[in-house]
Amino acid sequence: MPSRRHDLLARLVPRVRRSRELDSEAAERARVERWHATLDRTFPTRLVPGFDRRFCVVTEELGDFAVHVMTPRHVVPERTVLHVHGGGFMAPVDAFHVRFLARLARDLRARVVVPDYPLAPEHTWRDSFEPLVGLAARWADPATGGRLTLSGDSAGGGYALAIAQAVRDRGGPQPSELLLLSPWGDLSTSTPETAAYDAVDPWLFLGKLHAYARWWAGSEADLTRPEVSPALGDLAGLPRALMLCGTRDLLLPGCRLLARRAAESGWDLTYVEEPGLLHVYPLLPFLPEARLARRRILEFLR
């Protein structure tokens, strides 16, 4: 059963984030565009105590967007983690991502590469996909980054999977493994049971899910493309992977679809489904379930 802390957070998160269903897609689009006009896109390190003393960050430009490379100080990195952040494709890197990734960097003695890709609705997948595939291929090269873990949470988990498929198809060095936290791998309507989870997920909302999917795809016709819905694409020959998801998660049916298709294709995917847990629970603070998930992640990555 979920811990008391988890249940408390399940009540607090929607209130703190003022989570609610959209009134209309047009109103939501206008709200998000106004928000984007005021965004501070600097790397958000405030939840990592002593960040500047413990880590260094180099920010590079990749076309029209920034890529942050975070490395523990006084460490020669032994590997690279390329993490594609979540946020419905319409929210930037946030402090909880950085908190989670800083711990990974420390525990794995790794550099962590975090692209701050262009956001919907002003942008679609077409504005960042090719640069991110090239970025992953560069860090997978042993001469550049050594062993590469390609990871992502929520929308970023699906995007990471799409990038892995493209890197595989183009040949050359590949990531050693994939880490997928509640990935949004199917932006189409191929999992109609998703609607039933709208009632149990306190954080995500079905109307927003459909709107953000259309914005990111750019057109209805692109919703089933593997670059947009990689769970519907070819899964054979991908690196081994670990996927975690809870059952109070609107994206659960898509994760189950991905697990089924992985088994059918022979892809080495370990799927961990935790009863009663929230969306991207490994990133949430102060939870015993998150600590257990981090231990499982480290065991997998080591």
C-alpha cells in the first residue's frame, strides 16, 4: 500500500500546482503562451543544497535551444546520462528534475546532459527531433561520452524512446540502456481505457492530455508517427530498458501497451508497476517509494 506521505502528497500536489482540467483548448493555449512569455529558462538548481559548491554546469547552444551539462565537481565522469525532461511538452525543466538528476550524477559519477527543448504550442516535435537525435548519437560515441544512458520522464520518457529508435535506425554507437519514468509513449487514441484513469489520477487530466498531444504532433495525421508515439513504432533491437509507473497515473494504459509490445518484439524491457502510486513518483520528494525506486534504478544502471 502507498505510504501516508504518498497519500498526503497526492492531495497536496494538485493544490500546490493548481491542477485542473482545461476550460477549452483555445483558452488553455492562450494561457500557456502567456506563461511562456514570462518564463525564466535558466537551469533551476534551487532544490539542490549547495549546488554551486557540489556541481558545475556548462550550457551549450544546440540550434535554437540550450543544453545543460551538469557534472559533479572533483569527479572525472565515468559515463553520461542524457535526460529528456517531462512536462507535457509545454513546461520547461523544473527544480524537481534537477534534484533527481543531481542525485543520479553523484551516485553514478556521471555527467548529466539536459536539453531544454522548444515547447508546445509554439513548437512541435519537428523543431527539436533531429538535433536531439544528433545529440544522443554524439554522447553515445565512446570517444565523447563513454557509456550513455538515455532517460526521460513523462513526455520526456516518450521522447527519449523516440530518439532511441531513430539512433538505432541510423546505425553507429547506441545508448547502453534506457530509463523510462511513466513515459508518455502513445499520444494517439489507441488506448481507450485511458479515460477510466482520469478519475483516479489527481494530477493529470484527459482534456489537457489530448490538447497537448495535438500541439506537440502539429497535426492529427502525425499523432501516430513513431517520432510522436514511439510505443506504436518498431521496438526490436533497442537497448535494454527499465520502465516504472504507478497505477494512479493517466499514462498507465500507454505504459502497459508499451510493455506488451516490448514482449512481442523481443525487446529487453523490465517493467515495474506500483499499485496506488502517482505519476513520476520517483521524482517526488520525501517519499519512501521514491527512495526505493532510486535504489532500483541504480541497481539497473550499474
